[in-house]
Amino acid sequence: MAVDAALRHWLRLTLVPGVGGESRRQLLKTFGSPEAVFSAGPGSLRAAVGTTLAERLLGHDCDADIDAALAWAEQPGNHVVTLADGTYPQALLAAADPPVLLYAKGRLELLNQPAIAIVGSRNATKQGEATAEHFAASLSSAGLTVASGLALGIDAAAHRGGLAGRGSTIAVIGTGADRIYPSRNADLARQIAERGVVVSEFSLGTPAIAANFPRRNRLIAGLGRGCLVVEAAERSGSLITARLAADAGLEVFAIPGSIHSPLSKGCHALIRQGAKLVDRVEDILEELRWEAAVTGTTAAETSAPSDPDAAGLLDAMGHELCTLDALAARTGLTADRLLAMLLPLELDGHVAQLPGGRYQRIARGAV
């Protein structure tokens, strides 16, 4: 009961409308705890945050919303985490505007594991999604947790890759934790809640509001040791995340692309501004000094293809130049499946893509 009483005060502090993050932190700095805030007299509150906010804090009845949040937190896998909790993500304490309270569904311990943000375009190419999933899977296999925003395109691919490795994934969402946006990612969100963690700073029931998504980007950036941008247009929310990471002194990585592709322009702009150009997973692991002693694997093992059909594809290629059509005829696989398999092999140095849409095997090692 004492725990519920303390949590009620934390929830009240965040559920009173019109009281923003800066005001909440000012109140905590002044009074020491949410309970002390609501025990303070009107004069003390006015002196701390002004008359308007003091009246809101004293006059707004949010008991029904508090009861709903407590009931939600009692469900298996659901958590409400405050700044005073040891499970609060310590990385966010150094971020700009750390939230006073978080709602989380899933493995709470992931919020304090070493992580990397992977973001990019909602309207990604198939190649971009395959690249994001491959990098995320390799980084997760190396023990890094993949943080992203559950959007379509690159975000979703990054989450899928994160789930494939031991590092798993964190989905930072811009709605209430009881809502999923976009609905097309509902199944993915359920998988993340079971094997990773979904986290939100917004109160339950908060719908998809455009202004909330840039706010959630600062949490994606703040949770990671670095930020990888896979595909991004010149004006992209992913660039906001990358800039927030850079401003926090974190590493920013960008994957280059065709000079003719609009989805490469954002990455190229980041590279011109000092982001690290990467085309291999090892580039990131080395820059982050993520040593084999920490992960228990070598960089080569981390990037080795995990697809069981990869060895057969390399055998079908031999060591001659092959077109996609020729490989489809030899293997019986569709062009989409072949492209999804060839990209990781290319990134890991097993295959080279040559002009004219041709491919050549360049590594003889076992897959």
C-alpha cells in the first residue's frame, strides 16, 4: 500500500494537464518528492512555478486516471518506472529533458543494457530494410540492445533484427503504452512486449499526435551509445534523432547510398557533418570499442551470415559472375528472396555487387 501511495503522487505529478517536464523537475528540485509537492501550501507552489500552474496542481482531479494507470501496472509485464526507481534507465539521466515517469511493457532490465539506436525512413526501400535488419541482428548478436521507434520501414526492420539476437530491442513509442501506432506494427509490438520492451513517457490513452514523435526521438537517442541512420531523406525525423545523439556527445553512424536516391541524401548530409560512414557492422563495433571480451564473440563471428540457405547460395554462385536471373534459375528462389540473402553476404565481404546487376563470390570461407 505504501508503494501505491508513493506511486500515486508520481502519477499525479505527470497527469495534471499543462504541467510540463521542466516544471515537474523544478518542483522535484524545490520540494524533494512528489508527495512533498502536493503537501505544500499554495504560497510555496506559487513561488516555485507561478500562480497558474499552482492552481492546476491543487485543483485538478485526476484520481480516475491514476487508478487506471495503477490497474494497468498490475497486469503481467507492465511497469510504471519513476525517476526514483533503480530500474529507471540511467542513460536518460544525462539526456535533455529526462521524463519523470515511464510506462513500460516487457523486459524492464533492457532499459539499462548497452544499446544502439537504429533509425531511418518510414518509406524505406527493400534494400534499406534488409540492411537495417542485418545490422540490427548482428549488433544484437554482439550483445547490444537495438532501440528504435516502432515506425514502418527502417524502425520495424531494426526491431526485427534486434529480436533475432541476444541483445533484443527497445521500442520507444509516441503514444500511450496501451496503444500501438501504426496498427500495421501491432504483431511486431506484441513480439517486442514479450521478448524486448515497449516504453513510453506519455500517459495511457494518448493517441498518435504529430508533436509527440519528435519528443520520443530524444529518448531513442538518449538510450543508445550511438545512433545509426540507414536511409533518410533531407528532411527526416531520423535526422532529429541523429542530431540529438551528436549533441549528447554520442557517436553517429550513417550508411551511404546512391547519389541519385532521395533516401541517401539525409545520410550523406550527416556524413558531411561528421557522422561516421559505415558499410560493415565491424565499423560500429570498433568505433564503440565493443570488444570481443565483452561479447564473447569475434567481429567476424558477429557478422557471419546466419541464413541456413546462404551456403547453398554461395555454392550455386561458384566463383563466376552471375546475374540475379541466373541465380534464380539455379536456386529456384525468387528475386526478392535472393536480394534479401545477397545483401548480408555483400556487407560481410562474401559477395561483391558489380556493374550491370552482376554478383561475384569473393570469399571461400565456410558460411
